[in-house]
Amino acid sequence: MTTRHWTDGLHHDGSSLYVSNPLPAYNEVVTIWLRAPLDAPIRAAFLRSFPDGENHLETMRLEKQEGVCAWWAAELRCTMPSNPYHFKILTDEGAYYYKANGVSHSQSPDFFDFKLLTDFEAPAWLKNSVFYQIYPDRFYNGDPSTDVPPGAWTRRGYTTSQREWGAPPLHYREAGNVDFYGGDLPGITQKIDYLRDLGVNALYLNPIFTSHTNHRYDIMDFYYVDPHLGGNEALVELRQALDRADMRLILDVTPNHCSFEHPWFTAAQHDPDAPSASYFTFYKRPNEYEAWFGDMSLPKLNYNSPALRDVMYGGQDAILRYWLREPYRIDGWRLDVQNMVGRQGRTQMGNKTGRHMRRAIKAENPQAYLMGENFHDATGHLQGNELDAIMNYQGFNIPARRWLGGYDYLAEFNSAAMDGALMSAEAMAGQWQNYRAAIPWAVVEMQFNQLCSHDTARILYVVKGDKALQKLGVALLLTYPGVPCVYYGDEIGLDGAPDPDNRRCMPWDESAWDHDLRGFYQRLIALRRTAPALIEGGYQTLHADGGLIAYQRQAREQQLVIVGYRGPGALPQASIPVRHGGIADGATLTDLLSGQRFTVANGALDLRGLTLGAALVLEVA
């Protein structure tokens, strides 16, 4: 029999299987459950909470015993916006403390307590959403009449050029980011049937506002869609088409900076009394000013300015409010470089601006999704009063890519820092847990997960062209807690090294597609949108060892065990313990991808013979 220490069988998370109401109202009393092994040597258990900063211990009761599990329960009154709690468990071995970061004989900071948010309205539509990210210039040219003509303008010494669709993207040192392919919003509208067939039901678009570059992160007017993408009317038409397809839409915006060609900035450069002068930090006019990473084409916005705060989010017609309204009705925002917004030397207003942006956006539409870019530790912005989510690089993407392909993202900034070793499953699962443990479960469920994006090498490049490993990555993406997003073209085998190669044109010649890969994406996307355990289930790591990972997603209606094997080669023996996940001997598990059946014996699943890239989604009968 495969044995583990009994504490491995202790489990709690914020899902509805363990909390009677995961989104309670203020002053509501909820029931909290703790699952333990049936034979655990527990003499007593206590629920420790912290109302208004004071310690409170509630004695837990042994409520039921079923299968190989014992369920302990206690009530918690939710009297604060965020209600932290953990468990104290008495045994003959001494006391154990169980928090979101694990079980220990020693205490850890309350920062790692489980947390319940009161009066928190999570966008309900996210539960079964699968996003698709589109870089507009590279997806499809639906209206060639709006293409940027060669020689239309010169920017920083580079003149616009029109590239042939499918030609390799040029490095910015060659073309200055003013090489265009002609993709536009009508092109996206015309390909909605393709997206529906793939199964995605939400779109995230890189910036579409007026700009002189193909990436459009140097916005020149926040109130107008770039005419070369079709203008405001094309966004209205896209919105209407997405409504008919029952699909959602979020847009990308740059609250940290704007273009040096923006009228706000050009006016402020030459007139210290201009209405927009306070929006920026000038050290000496006209050419010494604070800019994003020293890039003088991107002057940084100064949130010490009440006038700037008003135009960005505070005022009635503020930018972040404007596009949430008719006729555009976007469903949320992705905030570019959110980690830097409101931060400049002695001025550190990141949390303050985050709270105020949230209030403004949720006042317009409580169901709007507010997601930020942050490659680092964003947990301080993810406590329920700022962002709904971040692009979950540290909490999912980076460890998954290091486990799958040994790809160290930091090496793109400094090659001397390169760690090319494959991350172990233990380390990947540990990093995942650290970032889940630091935020409320209601927020965990909203994190924006991707295998790659416009800022990273594509997943096929990361796994060195191995489609089996790409499929394994897709299985992780579509079964891990949070909101999954597919980067355009990944599903048909589009490759790409770091920027700009990761921004290749979408090939529309179906003979060039990997149809088997696309079919795999379709199956996993459909499963993610319909399986109760993936829509609202909790999470428990069952096994992590080198190249082998197994975890459980469980809801009241369904219990799934996801298994992934990275390799190398075939696995001669694989005994995966599952009893500590509450699965008894004799239980039958069926792989929802292949139909293969397995039976639990001696507390474990025998999965010998797994091949490189194997991915199983096992449903417990």
C-alpha cells in the first residue's frame, strides 16, 4: 500500500465543497468544513478566526464520516471585508496548524490564512469562460482599405511599411514597430465562426486605440479606436457580433503611460500652464521627463495629479468608464504594466490607484472584469479590493513553462541569470501553492492563466517543437483553477521565439494547420466550459515528483484527477497515491480524453507505461 503521512489528507479550500457560501454577505454565518483521513489521530480541531484583530477559537464538530474521510465543521461569522481563518488540530503528536500554505507544527504569518470576502461580487460569467488573445494587426485583414500605407508617417527615424501577410516580423531595431500587416477589427468580426468552432467564448485584444505603432501601447488618443483598425464603428460592429455569438470582450489600456505624440503630452511639453501639465513629471522642459523604463516615447503618467485621476477613472466621462457603456459595452480591462501604475520614486500610490480604479469600474458595471499585467508578485493587489486578477505569470505560467521546457523567462533580461534546468514537479506545485495561498479563493478562481502571450515566447518554442509536451501544457492550462486564455494561433501549431517572433501572422491556409492539435484544444476547451469540477471545484495536489504531477479538482457534482507526465521517455512504474484525496480502494476512474479506465488499489492508481507528454483527466465514478 502506498503510504503518506496522515496530514497529507487534511484538506480545505474556499470552494463550495468546503464553504457553505463562498461569497457571503456581511455578517452572514457560514459553515466551514475540514476534510481529514478517517483514521487520522485527531483528538480535537478548532477554527481560528481574527474578528477585528482579536483571536477567536471555535470548537469544530465531527459532522460525518464517509468512505475514507472524516468531515469536521464549524461556523464562521463574516464581520469584516476580508475574514481570515485557519485550523488548529490537536493530536498525540502535538498541535498542527493548517493554513492555505500547508500543514505545520509551527505557526506562519496570518497572511497565509484562508480568507473569505464579504459582499464581494465576482463576475459570474468568468466561471465557464475560456479567453482567446488576439494581437489585432496579425490576426486577419478584414478591410484592406484601412491599411496603413507605406510612407504614411515617420516615427523616431522609421517610416511605415506594409508587410506581406505571413512574412516574418521585423525586430524593432529594423523597423521601429511601424511595420504593419493589416489585421483589423473587421477581420476579427469575420472570424467569429472560427472562434466559436474552437470553443472559446471571450476575447482579449491587445490595444486598439489610436497609435503610430503596430503594438499600440503608445496610445495617442484614449477615446478613439485606431482608424487603421476600423475606427469606433468597427468596435460597435464587433460588439454586436459578439453579442449574437454570446461572447465577451475585454480591451487593453495603458494607465501607466501614453505616447509622446499624445496631445496631452505635447501641450504639457511646451506650456507649464496647459490643462494636462500636471499629468506628467518634467525635470526640465521640454525633453527631460519621467518615462517608462527610460523610453522617451512613453512618458509616464503622474497620479499625484487629481486632474489625471479624474480623466483616467474618477470623472463621469473618464476613460475607464467610457468604454464600458453603450454602444461599446466592453466586459472589462487588462491594465498594461499594472505593477508600475502610480509608482514613481517617493510616490507609491499603486494600491491607492488600484482601489479607486476598481470603485469606478465596478460602479459602471459590477460584472466587469479588471485584470492587470504583472510578471512579479501581485498578491498585494489581489485581496479583493483592487484587481480581480492578474496575468498569472508567477502563479501559473512561469513555473509551468520551466517544468515543461526548462524555459527561464528572466534570462530574456539577463542571460547570466539563466537557469536552464527543468523545474521539478515538486517545485512547480510549490510555487503554484505559494501564490494561491497568498490570496482569497474567490480571487484564485479569477486569475488569468496563459501558456504564452505577446510578451513571451510561444509555448511550442518553449517545448522545442514537441507537440506532445504542448498538449500536456494545454491540459494543465484548461484544468488549473482560474480563467484560461489561448494565445491566437497556438491551437494550430504557430511557433515563435520571443518578441517580435511571437507576434507572427495567423495563417489562414488550413493545409498549414495541425488539425490534431486544434482538435485537442477543442476537446479541452469544451471540457473546461462544461465540467463542474473545473468550473467551480477546489484544488489539491496529490502527487508531484520530478516529471510527474497529479492534482485533484473536486466539486459536489464531480471529482477529477488530472495527471501529467513530462518525461523523459516512458514511465516504467507510476503508483500515484489518491487515498489522501478521499478516493477509496475499488473506485473506478475514467479518462475523459481517451476513455481508458483505472481502478484504485492499495490507496493508489497504477499508471505504469505513461509516455512523454501524457495527460489524463480522470473522472471518479
